[in-house]
Amino acid sequence: ICNLMSHLSLNVSKIKEIVIDFRKQSGTHIPVYIDTAEVRMVERIRLPGVNISSTLSLTNHIETMAKKAHQLLHFLRRLRKFGTSLTTLNSIYRCAIESISMKQVND
């Protein structure tokens, strides 16, 4: 009703539903419909800075953060190969890699 009054519409193709259910015997979940369009149910969702799975497992999130750190370490190795000073490499490490790992600790 609010959408109709303010002339806004939802793009159902971009909406995702994640169900987190810890019951021992989980049954089937009733799909959500918006204007006769079914909202897509997903097992995991990516939000800014965090990956959430329907089991609340941190495995996917940790793998994503490790992959980002590994890519940045490769970048540092390439810079070292080109003769970048140790001070500059240390600064880049602190800005890039430590910020990824410490952000997750502080959140």
C-alpha cells in the first residue's frame, strides 16, 4: 500500500530471501511473493563487508577475506621484485592487508 501511494516499485529480480532455521526438522518454507512475483530464496548472501550463509557458517566469509589478502600479497611480491623500498612495502602492507584483517576483528 505504501509503495502504491508513493509511486515506488520494487525490483523483485534483485530481491533475495535467506532463511535461517535451526530447528532439528526443518520443513518447507513458504515462498514470499511481491505482486505475484516470487522472491528468490538463496543459501548465502553477500552484504558489504560480510558473507552470510543460511547456516551462519563463517567458512565462506573467511575464504573470501583470505583470497583478498592473498591477492594483495601477490601485489606486494611484484612490487618487491621491481625494487620498491622496504618502507613503502611496509606502508602498503599496513594500509591494504592489515586493514582487511583488522576490520573483521573490530566489526
